[in-house]
Amino acid sequence: MTLPDRSTAETRQEAELARLHRIAARISSAAPLDEILSEIAEIAAESAKCDACGVYVADGEHLISRSAQAYHPEAAHRVKIQPVVDATGWMAGTRELAVVTENAWTDPRVKQFFNEPLEDRFESFVSIPMASGGRLVGAIHMIDRTGQTFTEPVLELIATLGMIAGAEIERARLASENAHLSEKLESRKIVERAKGILQRNLQLSEEGAYLTLQRESRQRRKSMKEVAEAIVLSEDLKKKK
């Protein structure tokens, strides 16, 4: 095996660092998750010099295509996570890769990622899992029609991108959950306040006030929060007169 000379190695290292810096800069600037995933797909395609690259994100029992660079059109469809894990041998939190370098389009493992029949034949397929907190949160897929062998440095770079992306996907998921919980708490506070107003003004029990809110919500085709907000607003306006 011929080792690359120092200048070649340094050039490659500088290019890899520049690509990692691009992702770090996007994340530190609080860019939307889809923009970050798009950048990762672009960098992976550039680094591997493959025909196509796509990024999947876990959503329930599926992997959903969220970003792609000239990706195979069949990849946009949903694929269940569990069969993929069984076929590729992925284990939660590991960096095991699914790599097929010959006749990938005929490989049973690869077919699980695509709807059949595959319209285009391709020789090479690589799937790099993205994990965070010990669980699978997504995957980076690469395909190539020439049957090229992806080098270890390239796979390591893309696996590193996958780890960075995995952490960002998990952060975005937690932020979304926190926002949802905050919204639920705010809605509950407004509903409770509206119930108190109805109990006082209409001489209703707590249950009666709640049922009144439910009935108005159904009849007006508004959420209970919207009905509650209207009651609270009306009460506030009365107090200002």
C-alpha cells in the first residue's frame, strides 16, 4: 500500500476540517434543521464523489427523507426502521455501516430502503447510521452507479458528520417537545381561568363549566383554547369599563 505524501495528506485534512467547520458554523448560527441536513447531504456527496446522497430522519417507526443531493427518487418514500436494523445489523449507538460495493440494486438489504421495482441500477450503496443517546435517529445514504469503493477516510468523515447531525436532530426533537409541552401548559392555564369565569358568572360547577367549554368548542368548531381565550378577553374588557 502506498501512503499519500505529506502534502496530499495535509490537503485532504484541510478539506475535511473546512467541511466540518461549515457544519459547525451552520449549527452555531441556529440554522433550521432541514438546512443543516441539506448541507450534510451536499458535503457527503462532495466528499464521496458519489452519484447521490440523502439524509433520513427517524419519525416514529419510519425513516423519512429530509434532504437529498441528486438522490434516487424512490428514496423519498417511507421505510420502517426495524426491518432496516435487522437487515443491516445496526445496533443502537454503534457506528456499524451497511456497505454493498457490487450489484447493490439486487441486494435484499438495499431493497428495503427503496420501493420496488428500482428504476435505475446502481453498483454501490452505503448507509451510515446516525445515533444519539443510544438510539437510532436517522441515516445517511449514498449510491453510485460506477461501483466505486468508498475509502475509509471518506467514510470516517461522513460518519463524523452523522454523529454531529444525530446530536442536532435530537436537540431539535427535544426543543420541539419542550415547545409542545409549554403550549399545552399555557392552554391549560387559559382553560382553567375560563372555567373559573363561567363558574362565577353562570353559577356552574367545575364539571359544568368544563362541559360548557367543550360544547362551545364543538359547536363553533374552535379549539377549547380559542373558546377560553374569547371568554377571558371578554371578562378583561368588562373589568376595564
